[in-house]
Amino acid sequence: MLAFFASCTNAPEQDRAEALRNRILEGRTDKVLVVAHRGDWRYAPENSIAGIEHSIKVGVDIVELDLQLTKDSVLIIMHDATLNRTTTGKGRVSEWTLDSIKTLKLKNGAGIHSKHRVPTLEEALLAAKGKVLVNLDKADRYLDLVVPVLEKTGTTKQIIMKGGRPAESVIASYGDLLDEILYMPIVNLYKDDARQIMEGHMNVLKPCAYELTYRTDDELDYPLQLREDLSGKALLWYNTLWDTLCGGHDDDLALEDPDAAYGFLIDTLGATIIQTDRAEYLLSYLRSRHLHD
């Protein structure tokens, strides 16, 4: 591997996102990448500019952000289809214009209003530009609106998109965009069609990474098989947000025993990308094992 990519966090800030992208494309397994769920909501309101900036500061590799569309067709960063839980407003996002939404305050993780405001997709991408990869969750709902914003901000190659559709459907929807973004299939390994979905992606799409979920360790056979089948071909992304995404090896278990949670996913299942609600805690664990810079 090129020495230039040996340490993503030591790269100049404007080059860090490119270095991280290349690490994924090259299939590097010497380090584990950390994904901050909803932009590190334990530090700042979820899906906020402050959350993105803090994630970058502490060394997160990927920030996961959610998209919604306003009444006047502007993409904003927000998880819910309604404003109630995360802002001081009420009602559906689709019934509010951007100007009205900009008068609201974001709520923090305790449900208390903060000084922060709802960012647009463009604002969020400019905050992340060159510094961190961005996973836009469920972005294919608005693909025709997303692409112009990526082009305007010059961030297309920083973007990760994911979904649970078969390979042929992904290719039909994304087309040439697959040459620019990083696309990762989401496969729920306990579902009846999981093997069929996996075979389609492995034979047709051949992505650089897969997001895999499984419910309990009684279902370990297939995750273990995929570690072998995908070795040297693709990276494996696991989520530790709650127990049934990762066989119980989640963030809550990690507070008691990080080796039994994060360590199990890394050492037993071959995880090299982990999405977490405790980014700094995971980073500290990985650095103690020399698995993150």
C-alpha cells in the first residue's frame, strides 16, 4: 500500500477525506474506522453542525446524517419526519418552509432546547468538506435533489450511501453515480432472502464494504462464513447502536466490557467499520489496541 495512506489522521485536513475514501477502496484492515451515529448526539444535538465539527475534532472517520425535505424542497439534516422530538417546533417537516424551520432551536439528547439550529444538507457538507466521510442515510429517496448539492459543494467523493435493495435495483437507480460515491449494501443476515441478496451483490455490484446485522449469537454461522467469503474483497460494517443489530455486542455492553462488545465484532467477525453512539469511547478503545490513529 502507498505510504501516503498509512495514517489518515496525520494527512493534511483537506486531504483526510480522500485518504479515508482510499483506505476503504483499498480494503485496508489494519485499522478500524469509526462512524458517529447522527453526528455524535451525546456531545451536541443530533444532526447538528456542532456534532459534525466535534466528530472531526476527536478523529471520527465517518459521520452518519439523516435527510428530510422541506415544503419548499430544500434538503435538511434531520432524522424524523416530524419536528417534535428534535426541535422546538411541531408538525411534519414537509409542511414547513426552510425559513420557518430556521427559526427553531434544536433540542439536545435530554430534550432541552439548545442554541443550535437545523442545518441544510449544503451547510452540513461544507462543514465536513475534506475532513471526514459522510454517510447520508436513506438519501436515495431524494437522489435527484441530493446530487446537485454534492456537485455544488464538491463533496461527491466523500459520500457513503447504503440501502437494502438487490444489486440490480441499486445499479438501475444510481447509475454512473456509483463511480463517484461509496455504496454499501445493508444486509440483515437473519432474513430469509439474506443469502440471495448477498450473492447478488457479491457477483454483480461487488461493493467495497457491506453493512451486516444479526440479532443473537445463535445466528453466528452466517456472519462467520461471510468473514471468510469477503476476506480481501470487502470491508465489514457493524452497528453497535442497540443489541439486535449486532448480536448483543452493543454500546451498552461495551461500557461494562469493551472487549466483549467491540473486541468481539473486530476479532471474531472481522469488523473494520463500526457505527456507534459512543464515538469517543470507541476511539479510546481502538487506540488502546493500536487500531486507530
